[in-house]
Amino acid sequence: MKRQALQLVRFAAVSLFCFALGLGVLTGLHELAGVHYLIAYVASFVVTSSLGYLLNGRYTFRTNRKGDSSGLLRYMAVNVSLLAINSAALRLLVEHLHMWYLTATLLLAAINTPVSFLAHRVVSYRLSLRRTTAVASE
């Protein structure tokens, strides 16, 4: 249980770093380049998902699966699912509830962190919820 809590802390740290980067991409594309906020959100998500896969594999879940394209595909499948859900939620919050797009993005990130942690732990990195030992290097 302690190891999973530590993984969640590491995951949150990686997520915070990626979120800050993604927020920069989102606001840069939307505010400076005039790109529609949903398109900028998707671009931001792609950048941060790719970086997140690398950082979480190395620091959060401590896997050293070089060349594991199936892991990357699983990671991206989880993120594409989350992207679809979050894009719909973002549109609902912005266009129907009249929330500022950055506030809505922050809210979704707070909700998304524990959900994506569990999804990536189980699906992307194939670690059991009960497993308390780190995955050995292959």
C-alpha cells in the first residue's frame, strides 16, 4: 500500500509537470496563435501524453521496457479515451456552463489525475492494484 501511495505521489508530480507544459501549449496556441481552444487542447494533450508515457514509465512505475510499443499503444489508448471524455466535458463546461476554459481545464485535471493513475497502472503498465513490488527491469 505504501508503494502505491508513493507511485501516486510520483504520478501526480509528473502530471503536474506535464500539466504546466500543456497549459503553456494550450494558452500559447489559443491566446497567441489564435487556434480554437479545443484544437489547442488536443495538441496540448498529445504533447503531454507522449512526455507522460516516458516520465511515468521511468519514474512512477519504474519500468524499463525499451522498445515496448504495445505499452505505448496501451498508454495512448487510455489517453485517447480520456481525451474524448475530457474534450466533451470541457466543451460542456465552457459552452453550456460558461466557465472560463482555463478554469475548466484545471477542474478536469484535478478529477483526471486519480482516474488516469489507476487506468495507466492497470492498463498501460499492467500492474495489479494489489501488487506492492516494483516491476523488475526486462
